[in-house]
Amino acid sequence: MNKVKKRIAVFASGSGSNAERFFEYFKDSPVAEVALVCCNNPDAYVLERAKKHEVPSWLFTNQELKEAVPVVQKLKEEAIDFVVLAGFLRLIPAALVAAYPDRIVNIHPALLPKWGGKGMFGSRVHESVVKAGDLETGITIHFVNNQYDEGNIIFQARCPVAPEDGPEEVAQKVHKLEHEHYPRVVAQLLQGRAENSDS
Ligand code: GRF
């Protein structure tokens, strides 16, 4: 393993409960630290969470993201090694993917390839699961490429959907899985250890 601590940037657009799990998980880790929160929404609660954990944050515009150069520049300036998307709602531009090949991961709140793609985020995913009468759902951690939710899958975990579950109950179960696995799976990736998806 590389002796130097890896520097992670977490991209988030909203509440940031997953981002917060990363702050906690890597607080005293010898493997990595969350060096920067990157956010495209000035009202996002993730900014409060970052402040509370004394993690620097950087606010950028969707135009800057589209241009990619300002974002890549910032990540390079901050010596970022690895990018974690945690509730980040914009497509990552090709130039950013190219700057961090196999170094950008995302979490999707369903078992891809089911219920993925453009526009499939947040409650829409869980509503689809319930509407379809799926008996299980879960999480998918995957590499990011130039298409929404289509990069190679790294890890999946499952949970049952009970007949009485509505989208809100499903969301809670899925969030629990996300918090349990996402930072841990990233830590393993950073240490060059692959793990097979569960069941
Ligand atoms: C998570 O469900 C994640 O799977 C999805 O966006 C949600 C973000 O939740 N990509 P939070 O902001 O981390 O609470």
C-alpha cells in the first residue's frame, strides 16, 4: 500500500448524510482523509455538515462543472487522489472522468442496472421499486463513466421490500445500507483490495 494518505473529494448536492459518514469514517484513518467537499448548491445541508466536521468545502456553479477545467484545476490544486459522488445530481463531464480514470465512484440507491439512468434519483427510484412490486432493492457502488449509472459495478448490497413498505420505508432501508457500506468499500478500493458483492 502507498504510504501517503490519499486525499478524497466528496461531491454532494443535497443533505449529505453519506458525506458525513465519510467524514466520520476517515477521521483518524491512516488510509485516507476527506480533504474537500465539492458542492454545486449553495443551500445544500452538506455544507453545514462539512463546517461541523471542519472539512473545507468548495462551491462551484453548474457552468463551471460543464466547462470541467475549473473543477479539474481545483481538484489538482488540492492534490485530490480520489472522488466520491454522494448524492451529486449532475453528470460528471468527460474531461473530469478522463482526469481521474477509475478514481471516481458513485452510489446509486437501487440494484443497477435496474432503476438507473438519467432522471432516476432520490424518491423516484424508490417509488419505481414500490410500484413495480419488487421484492428486494439495495445499493450499487460503481465507477463513473460518461453515462449516468453505467460504469463498472464495484459492490452491491440488498435489502428486502416488504408488502407494506412505501417509498419512504424503502428509502430508509437503502440509506442504512449506504451508510454501512459506502465508506468501507471506498477504503478497500484505496487499499487495492477488491470485495465481491454480497449475496
Ligand atoms: C443517496 O440515496 C444516494 O444513493 C443518492 O443520493 C442520496 C444522497 O443522500 N445518489 P444523502 O444526501 O447522502 O443523504
